[in-house]
Amino acid sequence: MRKVGKNQVLDHFQEIDRLWRPRAIAVVGLSDKLGNMGQMFAIALKNQGFKGPLVGVNPGAEVKSLPSVRRLQEFEGPLDHIIICVPAREIEGVIRDAVEKGVRCAAMFTSGFSEEGHEEGRRLEERIAAIAREGGLRLIGPNCMGLHYPPRGLSFRPDMPAAWGRAAMTSQSGGMALSTLMNCAERGVPLGKVVSYGNECDLTAQDFIRYFADDPETDRIVMYIEGTKNGPELIQAMIAAGRKKPLIVCKGGRTSVGTRAAASHTGALAGSREIWQAAFRQAGARVAGSIDELVDLIEAEERMEKPQGRGLAVLTISGGFGVFATDVAAEHGFSVPQFSDATRTAMAKFINFPGTSVKNPLDMAAAIFFQGDHVPIYAPLGQDPNIDAVLVLLSIEYIHLIEGFGPLDPVSFTKWFLEQMFKGLRAAGKPAAFVFFESVKQAQRLEYVKLIRDSGFPVFPTVERAMKALAEKVGNR
């Protein structure tokens, strides 16, 4: 419990929850100068449709782009959230003004603190944290982007997506938060609440993880982390959250040189790789090694049920693709077992063209195009005890091979063919994912990829990325 006013005491969830619903926002350090970073935040809030009063604060000049005041105290009415874009030397005064005004939360874009590695920055960070703590003001940052939550018009860049979903994210890096937000929106699996928290001089990653674990608007928790100032507390928060919701983690600073970069980025203590790996295992986290893998895991979590085991059916239109995929699957701890006798017998009624094979991988060759109904082919997989998941391998130069079979429009035919495949995979009822290789005709390929995703299946550009996502989805071997 925490006292936040003369007569008001809030528990941890209530205190964090109200940060996402400010009644009014001020951008401190806003000016009309070209390149002013306060303008970026102000435009971002306008573009996301923030409904409450939005004001600029500049002690030295009137601001034309927004209603403005010279000090926070001049604003009439409650002011719940401020975004600070002033030099580090001015921030202590802003924090004192915010406490006097009764502001709930300050997100500090300002940098120049402990991440610089000098004593002066560290002490300044400690002073503003002490002032805020004494005055009941919560701080995000410094050296951060703050909050993104489209339903309440919160964001930190003008081009952020308005779509939102049910995966929340804590990110020590503003850039990683931005890229993950944009990539997820592009794939049709937008994030929900996102916080970029930087140096965490007050509110920490564990504060937000604990909140997201209990948040009814959050189904999955995504983390980008470089280090921490309180390892045991963070690990306990991750373990507790992992028992309630899927936890997806990307760790920066895994090597000695990465550790140094993390320290200069956010002042974080990165810790040993082994300690972090053990913590992630304890929390049952899915672990990504890059931003591509992070978004892959988010997509797999959104669009795919967890396979009950590691038996994989590979459906392909190229025998070579199938051989390669089998190797990659094995490297990720999966087997590509033979189909049961019942499955082979049922499939053989339909897969009987020259060049085809009723084995696993299922090399359908040209036969894949001439089935009016895919349900009888794939449905037997649902009853096959050897199969836990299905991986489909596609490439546009093979799909458009239909151009050689008569006066058919390859695009219309491919869309029809994919719809038949979707029906067959749904009839099978096993978790399924697609690999659509990047080769030629990229614009057309992306149209097909969108169709697959819109139909509820995850799509990956390589077998390696698909198998990494599936392996993390299944869990420890």
C-alpha cells in the first residue's frame, strides 16, 4: 500500500493502473523550435486522440503549437501526467514543481544521469528520486520514452499505430519498444500497454510486470531488458507473473561487450548470462535472441495453440524443402515421425500423383493444386498420435507454377488454394504454422502472407525462425 494524498491510500495495482488514465498532460520543455523533442510527444498525443487537456510548459517563451504555461503551478485543474524534455541540469526544479502541483507521474525523456557513468549524474538521479518519493510523485525513467496506450490516447511518437491488442510490454530501451510496436502492428498482432522505463530510478520493470500479471486487459507479457538494480526482486516478479500469463523475454547485454553497452545505455547492471538464463527458466519464459525472434514469439503466442509434444508434420511442395526442414526441426528438438498407418491409408486416396509421397515430410508436389477439397487430406492428422503440430512450407515460385497448366490467373487461384488449405488445417485441429520463403515477387508474396495471418495462422520467412518460435512455444525439452 502507498499513500498518494492526504487521505488516499492505494495498493500497487491501483497506483500503476491510474497512470494509464491521466486526466490532463503537460509536456515540459515544449517549444516551437524545429527539432524540439517536446513537439514529438505533443504531436504523438494529438495523433492518438488524447481527450483531456494538453498543455506545454516553457518558462522562457510562449508556445504557439499548444496552450502553454511558464510553470506547472499555473495550470488550472488537476494535472496527472507530465513528460519532461528539458536538460538534466533543469530537471530537479521541474520535479519540485511537479510535487507541489500534485502530479501523479512524470515520464522523463531527459538523459544525462547514471547511464553516463559519472558520479554527478548518479547523484542527480538519486536526488530527484528522493524528492519524488517524499512528495508522492512516481517517476518513469529518466532516459526513456514513457507510456503508450492507444485507448486513452497515450503515445510517444507521432507515427505509432492506433491499433492495440492484449500483449503488454516493458522495455528498458525506447528504440526496442518503438520497433516492437511497429513490427507487431505490421503483422496484425498489435501490442497493448507499453512502457519504456529507461534507468528506473523509481518505477521499475518489476513494478510493471507485477501490474501486468494482474491486469485484466493483458493476456501476455513481453519484456526487453538489459539489466537491473535489484535482481532478486525482478526474478521473483517474473516467476510470479509467469505462473499467471505467458512471458516473452528478449535480453540485451548477453556478452561482455554487450554488458558494457547496456551500462552506457541505461546504467543497468547486466549480470552474467548464466544467471539470466536460470531466471528465465524459473519463470517459464519464452526467450528471444533478437527483435525478429521477439516478434515471432509474440505472433506465435497470438495465433497458435501450444503443441502437446514435439512430433511435427511437414507439408511441402518440394522434397528438398522437406529434407532441409527436417534437419532444422531436429536441431530444435523436434521429430518428424512417420504417419500412422491409418493416416497414410487415408491420405493415399488423394496423394497419388507422380512425384508425390505419402510420408512425413508430405511431398505433395503438383498434387497440392488439384485437390478441390483439402479437408480429407489433412483431417487424418487430427487423429494421428505421432503428430502434435503442422508446418507448411510455401514459396511463390512453386505456387505460381499453375501458370503452366492452362489459362488460370495465378493470384486468384492461389488465394482459392490457400483457403482450401486453411479449411483442411482447421479440420485437422492441430496447431499449425506456415513458412513462406522470401524469394521473388515480394509484393505479391506479402499479400499472401497477410491472407494467411488474417486467417489466424502464424507465418515466418525461414524454417529456422519458425522452429525457434515453436520450440519456445512448447517449452523446455
